[in-house]
Amino acid sequence: MKVKVNRQYLHKPSVNTMEILLGTLNRALRLERDAGSSSGGAIIAERVLKLMEIILHEASAEAAPTEVVALPGEESQLSMLLNHITSHYVRSNPNVLEAMMRLTPFLTFGREEAMASLISYFTPFFNFDSFDQEKSPDAILHLDCFSMIANGISISASGSKLKDMFITKGVVDKMLSYLHMHAPSKSFRASGILDSAKWKEFLSKPSLPYIVRILTGLINGHKGTQVILVSDENISLLHHLEQVSTEEMVGSLAENLVEAMVKFPEGKKKVDEVREETKNEKKRLAMAMRQKQLESLGMMVTTSGQIKAKPTSVSKEMESMMEEQDQRLVCCICREGYKFYPNKVLGIYTFTLRCILDEFEKKPKRTQGYSTVSHFNVIHYDCHLEAVRHARSRDEWESAALQNSNTKCNGLLPIWGPKVSESSFATCLARHNNYIQEYTGFREPTFHSSLHDLRVALLRFAQEKSFHRDAGGGGKHSNMYLLPYMVHVSLYVLNTTRQRPSEEQLLKSFLEAKKPSWIASCYEVNGPLFATVLSLFVQSLEEWEASKTVFLQRLLLLAHVRSISPVPVNQLVNGEPKSYDVYKPILMFFHLVDQFHHICKDKLAKEEEWPQAMSNFLRNNDDAILKEADKVLKTFEEEILPCESFGEFCDVQGLLGDIAHPDEFLKQIIKGFTVEGTEVFC
């Protein structure tokens, strides 16, 4: 299966691979059900599932975008597979169940009777009112499975045909009818006491999270579902839902659905309109509250917008309050920041999980690291400890989640304020490192581990992956705000240790490496991606500008080589570039690193060494940095992500001065590693 030609042979219709493997899978599951774990059926089932997934994805990926892939197989075999969902072995093994659900859509492609059979199997469980009353374990299992199926349907002609049938069979209408039947007319924020009670009843309904998850899967890449959901009443309802917070994470799920609607023009236009309307309404209410507070203090706003107060002391106090209100970094408990408590350390609630650093690493045992996300809620360390002390019946991080917008957290990344002593900051950083050790089992965090953490975060943006899946909250804006503070902490570690010469030598070796070693480095955990992030910390802005095309060459080669084989190759056979989608995530990653070079280094004081000047800039300009982070995300989403070719990317990125002919530039990179012959696997 590791050889591509074998995989291509197996998904030929004449070989009848799918029918044979599907029959084998059903027999293995039946054997496990009848004879128990000693039969070996479980091992066979898991291996067959893995083989089927590889073959089906290969067949789907190689099909033309408008080609409907028809996979051989009997409808009875599919029905037997679905009936195994309720077996004890499958229910007790989430990985097996998830793998079966990922495969199910592929097994229906090209055969309308199989698609109809799949829908009819799940139709009895679409009586959502009945489910709200009974909430039987069997119904929960089947709705979970259907949610996985809906989100696993590929974006292709075959996948669109299956989604079309969901519409014609009335599945989408049933879900939308349920939502409109039970949802209150006014938004949760604007509701009175009576409507507020209706909202709480609606949000507590068990069917709601399943419906939102299923609709998110169906709308992804499917024009028919997009046209249905883009109506004003649907968008208004979903926008109301995305503003609420519940234990079932309905708000986050609805936000995912709305973000999926933004990906096509009509949906983006209507979503932007309703969000802008809500923003203006909030602003109007805030201004009304501000006016009320000013009046209670005996103050007034002039026609020119100036605030005037009779007593001078009150005027000065009000001015200070307004300055504090404009700051973004304020404690979520005491509502004060570095303005009134300049010596108290603020921290950002974070959630860190252990992870594999690079799926393409060539070692038998891949290097472990950790990945950090955040909802960007800020709190004083003292306020955090005081809240934990009062909540004696709860765990430290259960208590912290209340301050963190009901989002999981297990760390508190310190922010080094302008007047915070280095000893206080270092103490809080050591405590944060202890949190990482305790909750990930990772050895003491190092400069390299923090760089990999930053690399993983940037790749999440580049690959458009979810940020809130692990912690249950926090999105792109929250984590874009977090990145400058991750950079600052890593820079502090580098500046206060003796590592800088060795890191400079490491980057120098990377930039001067001979071309024969370039392909091998694509499968190393400290390869081109790591080196690109490292440049933030050991290169001045001028050095980066001079060498960034070398980084781009290495990154493009990495994307090309990894798209050919998940295991190392010695040489390339075909010198033709792949489609733009292969290189897009790497180009997005390069853009973000370039942007952070400019954010951190554009305005440095000339009289200082640049590493120390960069640290001082990040320490003393919180508001300016967060505004720049907003601009970076807006540029990324509106100008860089929509690029449809390498040439367009180079134009928007401002690289045409260095790369006059982008397509030829890409061809020359690949051609330099292409020889006649066949690929040799290591």
C-alpha cells in the first residue's frame, strides 16, 4: 500500500476491491460480535478499515472535480455495515466507529440506490421533537454517526450528488423547520424576561447541537445547501445562535456554520450585513450607557464630542477612566490593567495539549511537543489565585474556566508590562512552564519547544484549521492576539540565555545547505518550517528581506515533496509543478511569518541592538501590536487567502521585484531535483 501504483491498481473497478474488502469487514465485525475478542475479528476489522480509507481517498482525490466516482459494491453490504453501528465492539471503540462513518459516504458514491438506502436508514432518527423528549442512547448514537457522515462528505461531484439527495429527501427542510418552530423571534441579547426564558428552553434542547453540526457539514462546498441557508430568516437565526454560550457549545457550533456560509459571495454579503447591524446596535447601547454614567457624574458631552466636567479633580479622574477603558489588556475580574496596577503581572489564559510535532517526520517514533490555543482572556495572577482560593470545591482550572468565557484552560502566559520587574515576570513564566509540564507530561519547556508551539499555531492559520475544537472556545482573532506574546516570551528566553550563537549558526547552516540535502530536510522536524520561524528570532529585518526567497524555495520544495510521498524520497521523477492547492498552505505560512517580521521589527529603536530593541517594543506597545494583529488577520483573510495562483500570491505579497516570473521560478525549483528514473523510497 505504500507504493502508489499498487493503490491505483486496487481502486480499478475491474479488481472489485471495495466489494471484497467491504464483505471482509462485515464478516470480521460479525465474527467479533458472535465469538468475542478472542476471535481476532477486531484486529481484522481495524486493518481493513485502514486499507479501505487509503484506497477510497486515493480514488476520490484522483477523480476530476466534475467526475462522479462510482465505487463497486452491493447495497446489502452497506446495510450490513450500518447495522454493525449498534454492536458492542463498535460502540465501545470510538476510533473504529469514526473510521466507519468516514468511509460510509464514499461507499454510496455513484449509486443512487445506495444513497437512498443510507438516508432511509437514518430517517427514523430525524424526529427531533421525539428525540428531545426521550433522548434514547440509540438515537444519540445514530445522530452522532450522521453528524460524522455529513462532515466527512468530500467536496466533489460525488459528494455534491449525495448532498443533493439529502435536500430532495427533505432532510435539510426537517432541520430548518425544527429550528424556526422552536427559536424565539428576538435575539438572546435583546430578549425580555419572557423571551429570555424561551431562549434558555430552546438552547437546552438536545437536538440543537446535532442539527447545527449536520448543517455545517452539508453546506461545506455545496451550492444547493448554501442557497437554502442564505435566506434572511435563516441567517438571522444562526447569527442569534452564534452569540450565545452554553455547555453544549451551541454558540461555537453556530459560529462554525456561519463562517462556512461566509465562504461564498452571497452568504458573505448577508452575514456581514447582519453582523454590522448587531455591532452598531451594541455601539448604540454602549453610548447610551456611557451618556448615563456621565450624567450621574455631573458631566456633559459637547457638540464637538468633547467631555466637560465642572470640578477639575473629577475631570482628571474621568480622563484616566477613559484611557483605561480604551485599553484591551484589563483583568477580567477587577477590570483594571497596567494603568492603575503597573506592578501586578497580567497573564493570558491558555490551553495546551501534547501533540506530535510533524506527521511527516521520518523517525520511527515521531517527536512529541505541545500546542497552545487561547480565548485571549486576561487576568492578574493575584486575581486568579484569589479566585481559586475562594472556589475550594472546584479544581483550579475548573474555576478558571468561569473567568475564561467557559473555555478550557490549563496555563497562564505572563505579559511583561512596562513597569513589571523582571523577577516577577520570570517567576510567573516559571509557573506557566510548570503548568505545561503538569498537564502535558512534557519535559521542561525549552526555546525550541516554544518555537514548535508557535510553528503549529501558524500552521493552523495557514491550513485554516479550527482553534476552538480542543478548548471549546477561542477563534482566529483570539489566537492572532496571542501570537505576539508567544513571540515575546520565546525572545525573552533566547535573550537571557547563551543560546543565540548556536541558533544563529543553526540558521546559517540551513541557508548555506547544499541542494542534495534539501529533500531530506523536508522530513525533519527541525526542517524548513522550523527554520522559517527561527528567523524571527535570529535575523534582523534587513537579513530576512535579503534571504526570504531562499526560505520560500525550501518551503515550496517541502510542499511539493510531501504531496508526492508521506515517506522520504531520494529523487523526483516528474518536473511539473502541482496544482496551487498543494502549495497554498505553505505560502500562507510564509506570508504570516513575513508579517510578524514587520510587526516586530519595523519600528525598532536604532540606538539599541535589534534583539533587545524588539523585546522592548513588544513590552511597551500592547495596543499598537494588537491593532496590527487585527490588520494582519484582515489582510490574510481578504487578500492572501483568496489568491488562486502562485503568480497572484507573489503579486499580492509584493514579491514580483524578487521573482519576476513566478511560474518559471517554481518550475526551476522542482527541476533542480528531477532526474530520469523511478522514485526510490528510503
